[in-house]
Amino acid sequence: MNSSIEKQNSIELKTIFYKYFRYWYIIIAFLILALTITHYYLKYSTPIFEINSRLLVNSNTNSSGGLQGTQEVFSNLGAGINAVPNLADEIEIIKTRYMIGKVVDSLKLNITYIVHGNIKTSELYDKSPLKIHLVSPIDSFQYSSVPIQLEEKTWQKQFFITKNDNEKLAYNYYDTIHYKNLTFYCTPNVIFGHFEQQMNVEINTRDNAIDGYLNAVNVTQLDAASVLKMTMQSPVPKKGEDILNVLYSVYSEENRMDKITVIDSTVNFIDQRLDILQEELNGVENVLKQFKIKNELISDVDTKAGLIDGKFNTAESGIEEQNFQLEMINDVLEKLKKGGYSIVPNSSLINDENYTLLSTAYNSLVLARIHNLETAKPDNPIIINIESQISSAQINLVKSLQNLKSNILLSLKNIESKRNVYKNGIAKIPELQKNYQGIDRQENVKEQLFLFLLQKKEQMDIYRAGSSANSKLIDPAKCNYSPVKPKRALIWVFAIIAGLIIPILLISIFELFKNKIETKNEITDTIKSPIIGEIGHSRSDKNIVITKESRAAIAEQFRVMRTNLQFLIKNQKNGIITLTSSMSGEGKSFIAANLSMSLAITGSKILLMELDLRKPKISEMFAIPNISGYSNYMVDNSMSINDIIKATTFSENLFILNSGPIPPNPSELLMSSRTKQLFEELRKEFDYIIVDTAPVGLVTDAMVLSDVVDLSLYVVRLKYTFKNQLNIIRDIEESMKLGNLGLVVNDVKQGSNYGYGYGYGYGYGYGYGYGYGTDRSGYYDQEQSKHLNFFAKIRRLFKR
């Protein structure tokens, strides 16, 4: 059972293989076409390279020029200066239009030098033999292309620009040129020498260039917490490396300048406070000096007075400190109320955590506004959005300062209450000593504040001098010189797959829409009746292709069919065989005539009856006049059988019974009792009677004779009979309208995917033949192989 299934599967696979293999030349043609297209595509496509760069943000390594030492020394200067960057924020900062715009301006990326070859287009970048320098304002023009041609002898002195009317105008280097809407001049780039091809200089607007490179640059965070990776793809590796390196330089410098801006603002604020304190301190010192001179006072305080005075001093110091905070708050509030967009001091002067956060956010927005105003107008939506955020931040900052002021006033009230208690204790101290100590206290407090501010200013100056960016370039931009596009190996694989699949799909679609029988399996899968003969395609112009001496392949096929008939006819002699088909043109008359000849050359007496009364062909094939015949006999009772039977010149054993004139009622004639009597009489005289009847798919003539025949042969012609006509055979088979049914497959072409060759047995044990699959020498003539074309011979060779 398993062996039978495996054999069946093997046959089906072989059938599928031959089904597609007969179109091998189409598959090879498509494969060659796909590989050729791929070859030229890869040859002329521009390779795209990937460039990578890595930077460390907020490095904790104490390397040369690192940040760790500065952060440790000045960690108390406020979050606005040494705040730890957020990597997500830094990624967005790097990819802003402001940063990319700086790169575009630095490298002049809005100007591209292009060489157009016959197929491929290349960018020269820094290898252009000349450079264009725009004189026009950067945003005063739209996209333009300038065609430039250099001549070998004069390229170092002049160049040519082609106008729209193909007129070439010569220009010297450094000349101011007005071309379309551009004003520019050119300088030679002697490093790369003469360039013979014409090139086009494509000049784009700054905004369009920024948009292009904004999408090209990609920044991602690596697994390492503080490492960012900058990536871009470019057909020019050097250009991509320059873009990433300059982008980091711009980002690093902007980061450093932001710090310096905050520091400078804080230093300016400290300087203003120092000037005020200096005046106050000078005034207190003068008062103390005059007081000592006038009263000849020496600073001398006893222990008790000193203890009370110490507590009083502490309260006084607290009041002074709170007043200082109030002055700082009032100054900041005054600055904010004046409007404008100025930097406020950081938390080193106002000691409040909430103020630290809000002032840092406010200063960041003010800096963002300053940066964007460099490239945008005040009415730009981005500027308006930032100013809106600044207004919100100002409101929040004012509210925070007002709350802080309220808290300080409450604290000041408590301290003043304590100071009054201490003041009553000091009342017993001589008035002179009290006045002196009051003046001295004021001097000490103001001096301490003055020294504190001087220290902060010094720290800020030192920090400014050593200020650096919060990042470090740890891996400069480097191109991977194995292109990422196109992926050559993948494209080759895809080309091979496409070159195989596309023709197979087309062949499958073509096969799907075929409505005619192509293979033997299509017949055997539908019809159970045996195939008793397989007749090849006849290239001869003769109707009778079989003779006693013939050894051609088609003659052997008829001999095999003749042998198979003996197994199907119950009576070895006097058998009546009808041939029919689904429609005209399937070759039943041809097969009937040559089958009759095949039987006749064995010595049997054969009668070939032409009972296709509507379209007779037998008489014409044997060149016998069809003046009288079956139709005459049926209507004229005086005629005898001998009057309508005619001998042939092809064989002494072969006789013809013509159809006679075409009758108006063929079916009624065939159904008459005289027809049955005729067959009974003919059966006595002839060994075999071959009856050529009308196609059963069109009329019922063949079915009318089913009661008198021993074997009905149904002719199916490959690539001619429609597939749905197999339903006619199956219906006849199931209803037994034709008794003892057998099939004849006609027009089997050598080398087709029909089967294993011509002339083998029909597969049910009824006989065998001399198929092409075996050694053919000595069995039949080889002359038919001369008709095979080159492709058929190749297919035949593979089928061996």
C-alpha cells in the first residue's frame, strides 16, 4: 500500500516537474534577465554608507579637562550651573533645527556639487574643482541648478556656465555672477585638479537643507547610561563624518556658552550688590570713626554685657541676613516686574530649593529664546511659543518669591521680638557703650556680607575660566566602508528567487486558463475506461500513414492499438468497433482509416463503414467517389450489400462502405431495423467492421448503434479537446450509453509532458508496446526525429 502511494506521489511529482520543465527556456530567460538587471542595478546604483559617532554626556571620569574636579569644587554654586543633564533632553537638543542649522552653515550643505553620468549620478562634495560662494542673502532664493563646464586648457583661469538656450558663457574666478535669481562668485579648488565632465551645482534654501539633514541624523542612547550614539547614512563617507563631527562641536560649544551666560549674569548681579554694600560699609566706618574721636572711646565690654550683647548680636545678625534675603528678593522681583527677558541670579544668593528649580527653568527658556532669535524673527511661532513659556515661568517665579518673602517677614518678626528682649537687657549698659557696639555690629555684618560676595565672585570667575561642556567625544565619526545599501547579497538572492518564481507564476497562470486537455493524467483522473491507444502527431501530408512495410513510430502505435483491441473484444473475430468523439476535428476518421489498415495488413478482412452521415470524410481519404452508399441502401430495398461495398487500392483486405448522399434524417436511418440487419449480414462476411460515426458530443448517432457494436472507441485529441468535454465521456461511462467503452488519445507530440513516450500499453494489463523510453533500434524508423527542433531534442534528452 505504502509502495503504491509512494509510486503515485513520484509520478505526480514527475508530472509537475515536466509540466514546468517544458518551459525551461522561459525560466532560464527570466533568470538571465533578472540577473542582468540586478548586475546593472548594482553596478550603477549609488552605495549608501553608515557613519557612527559616540559621545559621553556628564562624564564622571577625572580625565584631562573632565568635569569631576569642577563639580566637586563648585557643587555649592547652584543647580543652574552644574545640573546633571537629562539624556532624553540632550538627544532632542542635538536634533534641533538650531543645531543642524549651525552645521549647514558651517559646511555649506545647501550647496551640492553633482556630476551626472550616462546612468549614475555622483556627488563631488569637497573634491569639486571649484567652489561657489553666495552673495545673495541666505533665504532670498529658491532651489536652483547651475550647469558648469571646465575646459582642460583654461580651467584654472575661467569656467563656463550653460544657459537655458544652450549658450555657454565664460567667466573668470572671483567675478560676481548674476544667474537666474542668484548672485555668487567662484574660486578654484586646485587641490583636486581638472575635472573634464560637466557638473551641476545644486543650490538649495537653508531651510530645505536643514529639513533634509534633520531627518538624516539619528541620535540614540546606548545601553551604557550616559553614552549617546549619533548615526547617519550618506553616499559620501567624508561628508557624513564631517557632519557628525561638526554637529558635536556645535553642541559642545553651545552647551559651554550656556553655562558662561548663566555665570556672567550671576557675576553682574553680585557686582551690583558689592557696589551697594561698599557704600554702606564706608558710611558705617566713617560713623564709627567720628564716634570714637568725639567720645574718645576705647572698645571695652565686661563679661555680662558681652554675654547679653552676644545674644543680641545673634538676633541682629539674623535680622540682617533676613533683610539681605528680602533685598535680594525685592531686586529680583523688581527686575521681573520691569519686563523683558533677562537672566535672574541662581540659588547661590537666594537660599531656597523651589527658587533654584524655577530660576533654572526660567533661565533655560530665556537662553532658548536668545538662540532662536539668531535665526528666526520675533514673530516666528517658535519665538512666540517660547515667550509664552517664559511668561508662565515668570508668573511661577514671582509667586514663589512672594511666598518666600512672606515666610522671611514672618521669621523676621520673630527674630525682632527676641531682639527686643535682649535690647531691654542691654538698657542697663551705659548709653555710650551701647551706641558704640551698635555701630560696630553694623560694620561687622556688612563686612561679612561683602566678603561673602567677593568670595562668590571669585569662585564664579574661576569656574568661568575652567568651564567646559557636559559631554566628551569618545568615538569620533567614522564610516563603515561596507555599504548598508544596496545589500548586494540579499539583492542577488532576491533576483534569483524572482527570476525563478515570476516565470513559474506566469506559467501557472497560463496553465490555469488553459481549457483544453494537455496530459494523460487529466483523462485518467476523470475517466475509468481504459486507454487502448495513444497516437502521435503525424507530420505526413498523407491520410493513410500505415502500410505493410512502414516502420515509422506512428505505424507502431497503430499496431500496439491493434494488439490492445484483441483484449477488449470478447469475440476474436467478426467484431464491430465504432469510433466517435466530442466534436469534429479530433481525428476519429483518421484513426478509423489507419486502424482499419493496421488490421487489414494482418490478413483479416476489414470493412470500414462511413456512418458520419452529416460530415463524411472516409471516401475523400481513400479517394473513392461517394456517389452511392449507406443512405442509398437504406431507402432503396432493391439494392444489395455488394452494391455499396467497394474495394480499396491500399489493401486487398480493406473494403469501404460509403455514406452515400447526406440524408435529411441520419438518426432515423441509423435507428431503423434494416440497419441492424445490415450489421448482421456484414458481421458474417468480415473479420472486423470499423464504423466511423458522428461526434457523440454533437449528435446521438453513435449511441443509436450501441446495441450492435462490440467496442466503442472514444477519440480525445490533446490540446484540442476541451476539458469540460470529459464530462460527456464520464456521463456515457456512468449511464453505459456506449457499451464496452475504450479511449484513444490522439495527437501526442513527441517530447511533450504527456507521458513517457509513444506507443506503450494503456496501463491496465491489456498489452504493451514499444515506447520511446526503451531501446528503439530495430523497432521503427528514426526519420521522425529529424523533425524535432533544438528545444525538443534537449527536452527529450533530459527525459531519458
